[in-house]
Amino acid sequence: MIETYPDHWQIIRDSISGHRTIDEQTYASLAVLSDRLERVRKLGLDFADVGFSPAVEKLKSARSEMAVA
């Protein structure tokens, strides 16, 4: 069955835990969640410090390093 609306959090969780290969779908989900996080932060100062876990931040920086290389 093709999943029309993937659970982006589950994809990221599975990628970080090693239950799923880190692939383009992982980074696509990360991009969606990053966009959502920015929208939450724009709701007001109460949300300014909301962020990803250190593991997700590490995944984001790994993608950035791949893009530069």
C-alpha cells in the first residue's frame, strides 16, 4: 500500500534508531518538519526556544555537510 501522507516523525525516528536507511525520504521529511518548526516559532516568543532533539540536529547537520561536499 502506498502511503499518501507519510508520518514524517516516524520516518525520522526510524532513521535515527537504525530501523530505516537514511535516504532522500528521510531528508524530505526533515525538510517538512523544519518548515513546520519555523511556522511554530513564528507564533510568538513563547515558542522561540522550541527545537529539535540533538539527534535530529545531528541529522540536519549531516545533510548540510553532504550538500557542501
